[in-house]
Amino acid sequence: KDGAADFESRLAGRGVGVVAAGHLAELLRAGRLTWAELDGETFAAVSEIDFPEHALVSALKEFEEAADDLRPGEARTVALNCALKAWRESAMGHAQSASKGPSEASLKRLLQRTGFSHEVTAGQRRYGPPPGRQREPPPPPSCEVFISRLPPDAFEDSLVPLLEEAGPLFDLQIPTEPTSGLNKGFAFALFASPADAVRAAELLNGRRLCDFSDSRPLQVEPMAPNCRLLVGNLPKRQSVEQIRSAFESAGLNGLTGVVCYAAAAAASSNVPSGSSQSPASNRGFCFLEFASHADASAAKKRLVKDRGRCVFADCSGGAGDICVDWADAVEEEDRETLNQLRLLLIRNLKPSVTEAELRRRVASFGQLDSVTRTQDLGLVCFHRREDALRAVAELDGVDGLEVSLARRQVPQAVPPPPRQPPQQPQQLVQWQPTSHGGILQLVAQGVKRASGGSGCSFNQKRERRF
């Protein structure tokens, strides 16, 4: 009792700091901790001058929550020391992470020169937007470039001057490792105009950072924002119209289109779509097109989280958990290339339509260069572009056909190759003498050997002969 009133002085005599002594004294007075439960390891942990106060408070709070379930004595001592050690290491790791980055002097000079805002969070460093434009919408995605092959310790002070050679910079984001604070080897730079982004890719691709001896040639390329999702494992007994209406009514923000293809068997079937006897009405997948990459990313997270139940919860066609992933980016052709397209892609052809019949049907529109038929797809190449445009206008939508101008890469439904019969393993062959005058015959391995006239083995005959 005599020492209980002055725990702070007793803790100070053991080398405990003032802040740590105050928090420990509160626990000792409240009876949540006894002096006998403090050992040398405890005093050594809380006597460190770099032990942050918030980490100490968190460690003691964690110990209090677990103390009621522990027996007094050694168990509580071990629990207290483990909590102090864990929180101290965590606090030191964050302190080291925060210390990584450019020198304060160089970063301060950069911010004073440009006036840009600067923010450092867990896992990212952001430089920008420019002064007075914080509340303005950012430039379109076509103004962004992707920078890779960065040295691990390259930051704003070395990247911004290099990027400013291409044009005014709007924003620079550098993803970092939460534990070390070093960059992940890549960054995203947003310029004020698309022309500046193209110029940055032309000027800076292959350049090296002068301040780093181990710097590799940088790879700078324009960003191609992906706004398309591929959704698989769709209920195949739902028609294309039902698939489209299901996604359009699901409330996905920014959805601009649903591309779904009918199955080949559905076009020739007379069974109503959606019935239990109907064949597959769609191919089991579709593409979702969104107005922006952010809308596509939000939709992907929502569909993955509830496994597509927000879309097909009430479908009668038997919906399972759908699969959602990013679709391959579609390259945009220039206007000159689009004005030269003469190839038609015809979808949903009936199985009864042969290649000769398809040729007769489209020959009335003009001279043909080639006609190809595969499953429910047809490729028709006209000699003149005007004839191809007239065929698209008159055939699209007739008998369920989808007719459009094909680009450089045409998705073709190529049938799988025929299954080959399993090949028998090649059997080894050996020579064996028989009883007919030493005549040799071929006997496959595994077949019982024909014994000689004298009943001796093959080895004995070979010894006699040679």
C-alpha cells in the first residue's frame, strides 16, 4: 500500500518514460495489473524513447481486453509483453514507411515552384491537381499514360521534371508498398490534353532517369481504359432479349450496351424460348459496355460480390453463379481504316444455309471477292465498299440475322477438331527361334514365346548356335 500511491516514481526509477509511466500507473491503481506481473522485459519495452504513445495505448487496451480470460501471474505477464512488442514493431514499421520518399528539400522546392497539391496515403503518393483546379473534373482517360520500369526509389522530384517536357501535367499517381514505402515500379501520369499524352509516349519512351545509376529504360505508353466486361455462365435457356433486359434493369450505373449472341440451335428451333424442352438460346456469355472505366469497375465489384443474383434472381431458366472478368480491349481503328472496310460479318445463320446458298443470297448486292461459312457465322467480302454498305442496310435484322462490317480481328466460331481414336502403344518386337529348322519369326512382346523342339530356352539355343 505504501508504494501503490506513487507508482509513477517507482516506474521512473526503472527507466520508464513519463508518458508510459502514467498509463501503467492507471492500470496498477485500478487493479487491472499488479506490480509482480511486470518483469524486466516489460520495463525494457516501455523504456524505449521511440515507442509512440498511440501504440502504447493500443497495446495496453489490447491487454485489458484479454486480461479477464487469463490467470494472474505469468500468463498475464506474457500477454502484456507480446502486446507491447507487436504494437511497437507495427509503429516502427509505419515510421520507416513514412520516411521513404524524396528528400524534403527537393519536394518542397518542387511544390513551391508548381503550387500543386500533394498527398501521401497508405499505398499511394499523389501529386496534383494544379492550383485552382481541385474541384474541376479530370481530363478524359485518353490523356493518361502508363509509366513502368521505374527504379524503386524514384518519386515526384525526379519524375515531374521529366514529364513536364511533354506538356502540362495534371496529376501523377505513384503506387507504393505499404511496408517499405518504395514505389511498385510503375506510375500513372495524367496530362492536360490527349496530344500531350501522345507526345509523352513518343519523347519519354526508352529514356533513363539521370539521377539513378541502375535505372532501366522507361516504358511510357498511352493508357487504354477498359470499359467492357465479359460475363459468362449465363442461363442458356434465356433468350438474347431476356439477357439484355435483365442487365438493363439491374441498375448498373453507366451501362451503355449489352452484346449477346444467340445460339446456332435456337435460330432453327420451333420450341418457345425459356421452356424446359428448348435448346440453348444464347451462347452462355455476353459483353457489357460502360461509359467509363470507373463504371465498369464498380459494376464488376457488384456482380462478383452478389454472384450475379441482382441480375438473374428471378429468371426461370436456371441461373447459377455468373463469372465476371475484364474483356480484352478493343483497338480503335482510325477513320481512314474504317472507310475502307468491305468485309461483312453475318451472325445467326441457320444450320440449313450452306455456303453456296449464302453466296447466291448476297450476290445480288454486287461483285464478291470471297464467301466463307462456319457454323452460324458468315464472312462475305465485297469488291466495292458501297455494295457492302447496301447489304448491311437491307439484310440486318432479317430472319434474326445480325449483319455488320467486320474489322481486322473477326471472332469466328471454329468447330473443334474431330476426336482421334486413341493410339495403341507401340509394342516392342524381338526375334525368337522356333522348332522349324531355326527359322526366325517376329513375336510381339507380351505374347507367350513358342518353345523350340528340344524344349530349351531362347538363351540356351543362342549359346548352342554361337
